[in-house]
Amino acid sequence: MAYLVWTIIGVFVAVLLGAVLPHRSMSGSVVVLPLVGVFGALLGGIIGSGIVHADHAVTLPGALGAILGTVIFVLLSQTQPDAGNRRIGRGNPGADDF
């Protein structure tokens, strides 16, 4: 039961964050955002409820962990607007490739 609740929390928070932060571009398609949210919620819920969560009961630390995990994974999956024009290295100025 807890896994189902964490999955619902992940989808809901990811879609809510997608609506609040529309100015950031997403790497990939629109379907990626809820999937990232579910993954973050499951990881955060498992970590938040503790190592032994065999009773499958929804607890407050597990729900808070699911929310925090979703927020972290969704924000990390977002790209910066001009990330494609940046170069990595010493002294290389950002320029368009021709």
C-alpha cells in the first residue's frame, strides 16, 4: 500500500512542479517528468520510512521522504535554458558551433 501512495505522491508533485516551473526546459519528452517523480518518490519513501519497511504502512517520514525525493529528482532532471551553447574546459568561451 505504501508503494502505491508514494507513486501517487510522486506523480502529483512532479506534475505540480512542472506547472509551477514552466520556464525551465525539460530534457526529453513530457512523459519523463512523472516518471522521474515516481522514481524519486519511491526512493525517498523507502529512505524516509527506514530500512525495515516490511509492514507496508504509510508513515509520515515515508510520505515526507517521497515528497522530498520527488522535488530533488525533478529539479535535477531540468536543464538550464542555454546549456546547449556552453563548452566545458579551460578557457573555452561559450560559442555556437557551425
